[in-house]
Amino acid sequence: MVLIYGHYDHKHEYNGGTKELGVHWDGYPQSRGILSPCVILANTRNAMLSGLLHQLPTLQ
């Protein structure tokens, strides 16, 4: 599983997109043969990133 954090233009408005957290694994999910990461909602994203930051001192 890979977490992706960056600009994502899921509506193809070509305006640079918004900062999003996405996830994909083993080439899935795909849409028409193109990798399309599942975008994680902002509240869930913030909780996940907060949890990772909280665990950081114990991982080093």
C-alpha cells in the first residue's frame, strides 16, 4: 500500500487541483487502465497524519 500526498485534480478542471491524500496498492485502483488513487476525505486524512506524527518519536 502506498500513500500519496499531493495535488489531485479529480474533476479534470486543469486548475492545479487541491492538496489531497490518496492511497493505492498493487496497481489498484485503476480507471480505464490509468492508476486512479482513492482520495481520502479531509477529516480522515488529518486524523491519519496526526496519528503518524504522534508515533514518529517512537519509530526513530
